[in-house]
Amino acid sequence: MRVSDLNIDRIYINSETRSSNYKMVDNHFHYYYEIYYVRSGKIRFYVNNSLYTLKSGDLMIIPPEMIHFVTYLSNCVRVNIYFKYEDLMEDGVSFMPNFEEKFLRLVTIHIPRAYRDNMNTIIDSMLHEDTIDDSSTKTMLSLQLKQFLLSCNRYCVFDIAPDGYNEDEYILSAVQYINENYHTNITLTSLAEKAGLSPSYFSKKFKATTGSGMKEYLTYVRLNHASMELISTDHSITNVALNCGFSDSNYFKDSFKKMYGMSPRAYRSSKSTKYIMPTDISAKENNKKK
């Protein structure tokens, strides 16, 4: 599982042409928002434990730290736009009503054909501006992205449904099981047995569907919960590791540093904002005390 750059200093945009034979090596996530726009072609998108089929004119907004993986179902031209919330703020205020509720979440959007040429013109302007990269580029890209999102708000269809039942359903069920039971002892063999498959075949299908191995995905989920527990509780590093399913605290510390670029203790110290302790963590702690 890859982690993209920890930070970006402005909005970035790029466009790539992919053939149906192109294979992503693995899944990844960012510490900022991504707009993934299918300009032409057809893809299958794995994100948030669901599969979506996106076609020409479809786009998806992916929040920070949400892993995703793409399979190309045909020759495809895709556009990626990377931004942070503050890139679209104006004097600390959103540039459109209900912006946070409508756009700052996992959302799928379809651009109707009648408006696609006009919105592609905005995309082309952004791609050109990104190549200029001078002192005005940061402001120009912000204005252009606001124009694009305002056009989405006016013309587009929101919340395309995820795919229905398909042959990968048992893999998505396994992903859901990991997310709900990450703090317990989960093995490849136990998940394969639940699916009624051999461990080797289950492992192969898990990788093909999600873009990562089962153990790698389990570690990601555990570390994500550990990061929240570190900044929302006073639990010791060892207890955080145990609460999140790590039996070896040294392995936990090494894995955490690899994913977040710092030790669990340094991560806790770097976060000044305190969050409300998630109820599932609180419940586990209360059960331990009984």
C-alpha cells in the first residue's frame, strides 16, 4: 500500500491515458482530497469497502486517508485533481453554501453530456495553468476549481450508486469483517474459511479486488484506528497497540512510523487538537475494567 506525498502546497492536476491492459501495482491513499475524473473510458473503482463502475463523464471525490484502487475496463483518459480544504476557502469561509456537506465527503458525480464540453474546457484550463507554475498559479487554480465545483453543483447528478451484487461480493464481506473486527485475531486462513475458498485463491482475489494483500489491509485498518486512539485518549502506546489488534508493540511502532513518518509518541505530540474518544474504543476500555 502506497502513501502519496504527506502534503501539497497548492492544487495540482494531471491527466493520463491508460489502456485496458494497464495494471495498478497496489492501492494507495493521500493526506488530502482527490478528484478522480473519467474523461473517457470505463473503470472499476474500489473505495470505502465498495466497488463503483465509472464511465465517461463520471467523477469521484475521495477524502483524505481513504484507500482506493482502480481497474481499467477499457482504454481510458482520466484526470486527477488534488486539493486541501483551505485551498477553497475565502477568508475562512466556504465559497458556496453547503460546500462541506456536498463535496467534502466520498461522493460520486455524473456530468450530463449536454454540459460536459463546457466543464472539460475548465479542466483544460486547469491543466494548462498547472504547467505554467508561476506566482499566480496557486490563485488561478483555486478560482478554476471553484468554477468547476460550482458547475457540478448546478448541472450534475450526485451520488451514483455503488455496484450491486457481483462475483467480488465475498471479498467486500471480508473487508467489512476486518473493519468491524480489526482488534481481534484475524488470519488469512480464517477469512478464507468464511468465504469457503482456499487461502491461496482468496488471497489472489483479495489483491485483485482491493489492490492490497489481506494482511497489509488489516494493518492499515489497525493503524488508522490506532492514530485516532493516540490523539483522543491518554492510553499508553502499548495499550493502544493491544486495543487495535497488535500483539507485538515493536511491530506496531515500526509499522506506524512507516505509514505516518513518525513514531506513535511523536504523532500524539504533534496533534494539538483533541477529539472525542470513539465509542467503540471507550466500550472496549470499559469492558476491560469490569
